[in-house]
Amino acid sequence: MRTPIALWLPLSTELYYGWAVAYGVVNAGAVALLALVLTELFGADRIGSLMGVAMVFCMGATVLANTFTAAVFDATGSYQAVWRVYTALLVVALGPVVLLRRMPS
């Protein structure tokens, strides 16, 4: 049995679970890295409020992304369009990240 996921190629069920585990590890690492980057850029005295703001936006974006994903899948019967849109959005999102500068102490 082959299970299509949000990748260009369909994977076997075992590879799907492997991909899900790898994604979970990377996602957890990204959250940990976000805290470190925010601390380095803005200082440790403001990390609580900055992480709170970041997590609020992350959770809101997750809800919207899941709704968008379901709508696109219902319309097209495939996750490939969603994967391509998210890839483009991630590339665009790198622009503001590059512009981040350390605040003066």
C-alpha cells in the first residue's frame, strides 16, 4: 500500500512514518533553535515575551495552514499543490529573517 503525503513522490507506509518522526524531530529542533536565536538577537531578559509572541503566531499559522491544506486537498485531491505553496512561502519568509539585526545593548 502506498500513501501519498505532502511530498512530490508517494512513499510507502513505513517511509511515511519515518518521515513523520523526522519532521517531528526537526520541528522540535526548530522551536529550540528559535529560542536560542531570539535570545542571541534580543537578549535573555526578553525571551519569555518574545517566545510567547512567536508561539502565538506559530499556533495561529498552524490552524490556518491545516484549514488551507484541507481546502486544497478537497479541491484537487492531492497535497502536491499545498507542498509547492508552502515551499514558496518558506522561501519568501527567509527574507525578513535575513534582515534581523542584533539590538544594541
